[in-house]
Amino acid sequence: MKQKIGFIGLGLIGGSIARAIRQYFPDYEIVAFDKNKETLALAAQESVIDVAVSTIDGNFYHCSYIFLCAPVSYNTAYLKQVAPYLHEDCILTDVGSVKTNIHREAEALGLGRYFIGGHPMAGSEKSGYVNSKAMLIENAYYVMTPSEGAAKEKVDRYVEFVKELRAIPVLLEYQEHDYVTGTISHLPHIIAASLVNFVRDTDTKEELMKNLAAGGFKDITRIASSSPTMWQHICLKNKEYISGILGGYIQELGRAKDLIDREDAQGIYHLFETSRNYRNSIPASLAGPIKKAYEVYCDIIDEAGGIAAIATILASNNLNLKNIGIVHNREFEEGVLRIEFYDEASSKRAAELLQKFRYVVYER
């Protein structure tokens, strides 16, 4: 019997999982519900889904998996609507980055034996189905939080399915998940948003901070461009953990302020030394939570065709660029032009080629 997969919500994550399923399991039947009719029409046009529905109905009978891919508060509400269509072999899962509420609701509704929480730790500051792609979850951690009533056979089956989609399954208890993601995911988004707003509110009339913002500022605030609706829901649903984590972080900021106020040279050095050492110990492989950037910097003369000449050299040697651009603020960077590649081999080959053509190159 042909496998059938259901999706409630088809945004960035739901769309990416659906695309991955279509890529690796082209014969699977995919049925999807989304409030956005244009999204459903595009997904059907691209043959990512087979059946587009405007309501949650009998089309969801006989699904092997049903993915809840709406914002976290909506996912909890959808549990009641999908309940009539579940069967004993069905795995009900979600993709939200908060787990406690939906697990408690699933248990309260008697759906624990079906429910295995899911959280692919992948994403983008861009949102929506139009930005989805099959490789989004590839080599990304995919956290799974089984309910107590979920059979081991179901958990094992879901683990294998995640592996077949080229993601990396990690099993956690749902409370542990919310504490961990509250610290390494939710807190950084709050910090980024708060820092951007602080710069906006304290900038000069000429907007010097905005216009002179260095790479460091842009790097740590990139995620402030994420969906406000999604992060509103996350903060409200993970309130207990986030509030406690924020309290601890505020105390950490207070300690940093105290070191500076007291001109504690050794303490300030220790602050940056310990953070550098720990940051450098975080895995940098593609399978790790922080992906290595494969970058080459080089000096070029500001003249017409300068960038085009370099791009031509690289393209003629079959090197694919991920990004290229002038570094306007080089306070912490050497080189005028920053070129980013998808892998280490390409960046090394590019450095060799550019040096061969007499460019001054800096590798990172």
C-alpha cells in the first residue's frame, strides 16, 4: 500500500519537509492543508503535494504520518481536529520549537500513543513556503520528543524516516528540549531583537550606527529578521523557561557591567577568553549546530569590472559561489572582497586560483 503523509500548515519548515519527502520518496502521496490558498496552489503546481484541502477532513484518513507545521499555538489547537483521522499505526508529530504545551495537550486528549514531538533545528530568517527547500533539513539536527505512551516501534520507525530524509535524529524528553532550545535558540532571538531596537532608539540623528554597522553587529542580529508572529508564539508558549533563562542572562550582563565599572582588567580578559575558548569548542562540521563558513577575502582595486573579473575566473573553473560582496566596514576583516563557498575544497581551490592571478588573498 502506498504511503500517505499529511501536512497541517505548509510554511518554511512544512514545505521543506514535504519537498524532502517528495525528493526521496517520489511515490508517496502527500495531502496538505493550509489557510493560504496560494501556497497550496503553488505546492500542487510544483507537484510537491498531491492533494490540497481547504479544511481538515477525511483526506487525512490512512496517513502514516501527520505533520503539524503551523505556529506553535495553532498546532496545539489542531490536535482536536486531526484526532478523528488517527489510526494505531499513524505517527502524529509537529515541528515547533516549544514542546511542553503540545505534549500536555496531546496527553489530555488521549493522543499520547500517537504523538512524537519533532523539531528540525533548521530554518532561515525568511519564512513561507516560497522559501522552502528540500535541503533545508539535510544534515540538521532533528530533535524528537516521544510521549510516554508512544510505542518503541513507532519511535524507531520515525528515527529511520528522519535519517532517510538526510537529517540527524536526536531523542530528548520534552521538558529538556524546551530548556535547551530556550537557551540556545529563543534567548538569542530575544537578544538580537532587543539589540536592534536599542540601536534604533539610541542612534544619532544622522543614523551613524545604522550606516556604519560592522559585520559583527550584522552577524549577531541577522535572526532579528525572522517572523514576528512565530517568535511571539514561541515566547508565550515557552514563557516559564524563557523567563528563567532571561533572568540568568540579565545577571550575567550585570556581572559584565560590574567588571567594567571596577576596571577589573583580569576579570574582563577572563570574560572574553573563556567565551572564545567555549565558542571555539562548538562543533563546526556541517552536521553540527554551527556551520563553518568557507570564505576567501581578497584585495581588489575599485574599478569597473573588478568583481566581474574574479567571478569569471571562478566560474570558468567550475566553482560555485554562495555569496560575494564588498566589505565596507573592515574593522575585523582583512580584504576588500568577501567570497563565500559551499565547501572547504572550493574555498581552497579559489584561493589558489586567485593567487595565481596575482590577487592578494586572505583565507579564514
